[in-house]
Amino acid sequence: MWRLLIGVVLLAVLGVVARSGLRAQEKPAGTEPEEKPLYVPPGAAKSVEVGNFYLRKRDYRAALSRFKEAAEADPTYAAAYLGLGRVYEKIGLRQKALDAYRKYLDALPSEKDAEDAKTVHRAMARLERQAKPSPSSKTAARSRSN
């Protein structure tokens, strides 16, 4: 009889402990568990650093991804647009390269980047020349059509 009584008391105690443990794990009504983002991008400077690494390795897809990430993280960070311009130029997207170079020049913080700016101006002039058909190619096209 004592064994039965001790067994019932133990079951009751275990039941109370189990129920209180479940209540402690439950969240208050209306709150949902916060999901942690799977990927937290680094800052713009680090993204540009990684993008330059991929650019040197000629992995243009990876470099483009990093430079875009940098431009999204800090739209005023000039180096991100310089990198975008270089990648777009390498993959043959001339108009996008020109746009990125223009944003780079607009975002330059000071004259200390003047040497890079000269290089960008030369690249822009080259891309603009390539984008416009030369007069000799127009006359050649006309003579072929006649």
C-alpha cells in the first residue's frame, strides 16, 4: 500500500514538474522567434577588398557580386563604383561601365584620388569612342546596302 501511495505521489510530482517546464519554454502570445539572417554582408570596404581580389583572379562574376554588395551597403563609397566600372568593362558591358565610372567620379571625396580619376577618364573616353560607330564604318555600311 505504501508503495502504491509513493508511486502516485511521484507521478503527480513528475507531472507538475513536466507541465511547469513546458510553460517555461513557451513564448508569450504574439511573439515569434527572431530568425537570424543566413548571410550578413561585411562593410563596403571589405566587400571592395574581396572584389579586388576576385578581379585580380579574373573571376568577374564573383568580383561583380562583391562590388554590387559594397555599393548597396554604402552608396557613397566611390571605390565600389570604380570596381563595378572595371568589371563591367572587362565583361564588355560598356554602357554600364560608363555609368559606374560616372558614379565613381561623382562620389570621389577629394583630390587625393586624382590619379585613379585620370585613369577612369581615359577609360571612359575609350569606351565612348568604342560605343559610337566611326564615320568610316557608316560609309562602309551604306556602300554595302547600295
